[in-house]
Amino acid sequence: EEGERLVGEWMIQACGTIYALRHEPFVAFDLMRGAVRLPVDVFLARLDGRFTVPHELHRGDPLSVAAADAALGDHGGHGAVELPEGAVWRLERHEKGGVRPLMLAKWVRATKIDGKYLPSQTGGAEVWHGMLP
């Protein structure tokens, strides 16, 4: 709608993790109206399956990092060829007037090396994510 924008990540060139993508290389993770993040259920309903979205590990009560790591497994939700880099937590408050997103938090695996596949770090060529048939 007017004044809204779709926020996401292009997963084309490998930076710190290599993926054998099972989907198109764009993953949408938020719908913003101006500076306001819309609730996740509104975001998902509005996209109506037209875009790839993050793999949901859990919904409901708090989830520990250890439990999220176990739920990610060895390849996460997007076909990581190596251990997935981490997970994002989204906190929303249910109020009388509806749902209000409060914050996002990201856990990144301590062993992840940012940019380890970039030519500026390797001195070699770009690494592109493979698309699975």
C-alpha cells in the first residue's frame, strides 16, 4: 500500500554462509509502514505466499538459544551447506487495540566469520549460492 515497503535479504552472493537455495534468492522478512513494523501475522497474510519468508522455528513462549540451535539443525530453513549462522527472535505485544511489534533480536553463532567468502577477504572470485532444481 501507499507508504509501505517490503524489507528483505537478497541471498545471491555468499558472504559468510553458503546456501543451496530451495527457493528464489529473495527472502522477505518485514513489512513496514513508514518507520513502523507491521505485526508478523499481518505481514504473512499480506504476502499471501507470494514471497519466500524466514523459516519459523517456534511461536509462543520464550525459546532458548540452545533450543533454537537444535531446531535449526545442520542446514536451517534455507538450505545452508554449512551450519546456519543463527536465528532471529521477534517479540510482539498483544494489546486491546491489536498486536504491536516491540523488538527483534538476533543470535549469531560464535564461529561465524562475516564476509569469509567475499573476494575482498579471499582474494578470489565471488561465490554464488547454488539453486536446487
